[in-house]
Amino acid sequence: MANTPQSKKRARQIERQTAVNKARRSRIRTFLRKVEEAIASGNADAAREALKSAQPELMRGVTKGVVHKNTAARKISRLSARVKALATA
């Protein structure tokens, strides 16, 4: 447990930041789920729109340090490939 005033303050700060990061990660997952659901339903237009709104959200997570850059790039790449395949099928 934190003993010094500095360590107590850091514990409080970490607690607040953890809550913010948790909310951001949850928001990103929600956007990704919407893309997944649109792909599963077979609706190419809805999937394209959902992906378009999910991309900036994922990249915002990268700038805020919630998601690694390569992880976000991989997710966007794989989802866009699936949306593109859905449109051609």
C-alpha cells in the first residue's frame, strides 16, 4: 500500500486514468462490434459506414495510448478486407 504522500497521489492519479482508459477501450470495442454485426448481417453499406466511423475511434485510441499502433492498423486492415469482400460478394 502507498505510504508516502507522493505514492498516495500517484495511486489516485492511476485510479482516475485507469477509469478513463477503460471507458476509451470500451468505446472502441463498441465501434468494432458494430462493424462485426454489420458484416454478419451481410449489409455492405452499413458495414462500410460502421468501418468509416470505427477507424478514427481506433486511431484516437492509439494517440491516447490505449491501443498499440500496429494492433489498430491490423484491426482496420482485417475489417476493411472483410467489408471489401462483402461488397464484391
